[in-house]
Amino acid sequence: MRVLRVGLASLLALTFLGCAAPVADNDACAVYRSFYAQLPVREQVGFLTRADPALVERHSAQPAPPTRFERGNGLMAPDPERPLEHFDLDTSAYFEGVRSEERISLPECLTSEAPRFYDNGVDVLRLVEGSQREVVVVWRVSPVAFAPDGQHALLVGAFSCGGLCGGGAYYLFERVNGEWTLLGHQGLWVS
């Protein structure tokens, strides 16, 4: 009887573990949380639910990940008292580890945060325009790509804010004392 109970308990444990939601990648989630923390007016921000590998495909205006970044997040007006600061970092190998079929669930990463989440098939313009307006800006982000040394990470973020309003950029993060912080950005497009 004891063997039967142990066997049944093991079977239930395996079934539960097999059906449980996948555990989110801690480093990737930490990067997404750092990115979200940089966004202005966060209470008016939405995200598409899944990270979008298509954002890392080679862009006609930017054939490979950049090697020059502007310090800061590029999401707020620059401080007129401080000159723009640029720095160089070769990120060409970062996205080699990102599989095209990779899908990351952002709600799993931002469980304690406050963005609204929308299915990737949603009509984004309906969300940010007119009488049906739910949010001001909807973001879609790529999977996080890590440097071979694990100390830097890169993602592509693209936002829509209605009509011809939108933009996209590479966002570079650095691990400092175990925390991921936004180090710089390089614009891809703006509308």
C-alpha cells in the first residue's frame, strides 16, 4: 500500500509539474522589468502579451545590431544642460542565441507590475485612438538577446501611439551589481 501511495504521489507530482506554466527566465524578465521601469506615464502603457522574434529580423535601415549607442533611454526629452553622450559596443553576436520560434510571455515577467496586456492579434490602433481609447502607447518587444559574457543584454522595442505616431529602437542593458539597468539606445525608426 505504501508503494502505491508513493507511486501515486510521484505520478501526481510529475503531472502537476508537466502542466504547470513554464518558469520565466529570470534574467530576461529582469531586463523586461528594467525596461518597463524606464517608460514614462506607465499607467497609460500597454504591452502585447508575447515577445515578438520578428522584431530582431534584419531591418532595411539597420542591417545588423548597432555598435554605437546613445546613453540613456531615448524615451524622454533630453536634458538641454547635458550634451548627448555616445559609446561603442559590438553587439553583432547577441541575437545569434535567440531562436526564431522563441515565445516569452510578458505577463509572467511583469506579474507585480501594472501594464495592460493585449493579445498579439489585437487592433493596436483601436486601443490608442478615438472613443475606444484604452491606453496611450502600446509596446511590442523582442526576446532579450544576451552578450556571450552575460553582462549585457539587448532588445528591440517598438511602440504605436495612434495614426502615424510610433517608433522603434534597440535598448541596451548592463548588469551592475546583479541588477539590469538601461545603459543606452539606438533608434531604428520613428514616425
